[in-house]
Amino acid sequence: MFGGLCFMVNDKMCVGVEKERLMVRLDPAKYDEVMEKEGCKPMDFTGKVMKGYVFVDIEALNTKKKLEYWITLALDYNKIAKQTKKRKL
């Protein structure tokens, strides 16, 4: 989807690594709140922002606590996120 390494949890996209940043799938209701965090940027591949997905620059992940914040956010949302329907080949 985004040209990087993706980690799936419960058959759902959870976090990924793309270039020098972390991709995080999170609760869209928390989107505006997390956009104010250091190093957080909207995920935008096609000119349209994907609410519920963000990129976090590597510089903002320089401590275990900071990385754990983002991973926990993704794992918490993963529990309630809808699974994408698999396509028939």
C-alpha cells in the first residue's frame, strides 16, 4: 500500500515503516489530537489525507517511551478496527 514494511495484527494493518518514518493506524476520533504531537504528519499518498493513518518522523521516536506511545495507540485501535474484506482472486 505505501511501499514499506507493514506489521499486521489480527489480519489488520497496524504499524509500518516507510523510509525514515513510522506509519501508524489509529482511531480516527483521535486524529486531530495526535496531529499536534512532535513529528506527526498526515498520511497522504494521493493528495487526499487518510484520516486514521499518520506518519511519525524517526526523530520523534528517540526514546522507548515515545515509540511505545505510538505502538500502544495502534494496538488499542486494532482491537476495534474493522478488517478489510479480502478480495477474491
